[in-house]
Amino acid sequence: MKKFGAMLLLAAVTLAAPAYAAAQDDAEAGAVAAVQALFDAMAARDGDAIRGLLTDGATFVATAETPDGVQVRESTGTEFAASIGQPGPALLERMWEPHVMIEGPIAVVWTPYDFHVDGEFSHCGIDAVSLVRTSDGWKISSIAYTRETENCEPSPLGPPPGD
């Protein structure tokens, strides 16, 4: 009887594993899609769309290493959306090879990126994006990122469109 129970348990785990993996893949894809939606809203300079992708208390933290040490610039999601939502130069942020970690309703997307202003390379770095799964889907609760202007590896995505 113990063997039969062990076989049933093994069968249940074997059958459940693909379903769990598919759900995890869907969750990871959803988290990455939320980050990409932010980049798309930035490119469109759409402050309302940006606000819709963020939690109410979202924060943005930019870091840059300088000869005087690490420079830190913080802003709220509201400030960020208002700034990007104004007319201005064309913005393009691209990510590749995102690493996603999910546990229940929280996720982190850690990804290299490059950033272009009016079609010209501006900087590169790492985005560390924290997300929360809500009834409306994944929402960004914070972004911390490095801002590097030198020693940037060429993007595996190649040159941006129009170059």
C-alpha cells in the first residue's frame, strides 16, 4: 500500500510540474511585459500611461558613480510621470536578457539596458524593477538603476531603429 501511495504522489508531482512551470513562465512574461510597457509609455511621452503602470507610492532611484562617490537621485512615480509626460526629445530604452524572480505577488526584473535620446546613445546600466501583482496585473512599485556613460558593452539588440 505504501508503494501505491508513493506512486500516486510521484504521478501527481509529475503531472503538476508542467502546469506550475507554465504558470511561472506566464507570471515572468507578465512582469517583463509590465517593464516593457513602461518603456513604451516613456517613448510615447505618455504620463497617464506611466502612472497607470505604477503603484501609488512608486519610487525611482538613479545611481551614477562619480569621482566624488556614488550620486543618488530619487523621485516619486508621480514626479517621474509628470517629467516624462511633457513634450521633449524622443526617448528609447531597451532591455535584454531580463532575470525574473517571483514569489507570490512580488517580482523583481533585473536587466541590462541602454537609453537613447533623439536617436543618440545617452547611457547604459542595470534596471532593478520591483513589481507587485494586483487585481489589475503587475504594477511597478520601484525602480533602482545604474546610469553609466562609459564602458558600455554594445547591446545584443544591435543599433536602435533609425541608426
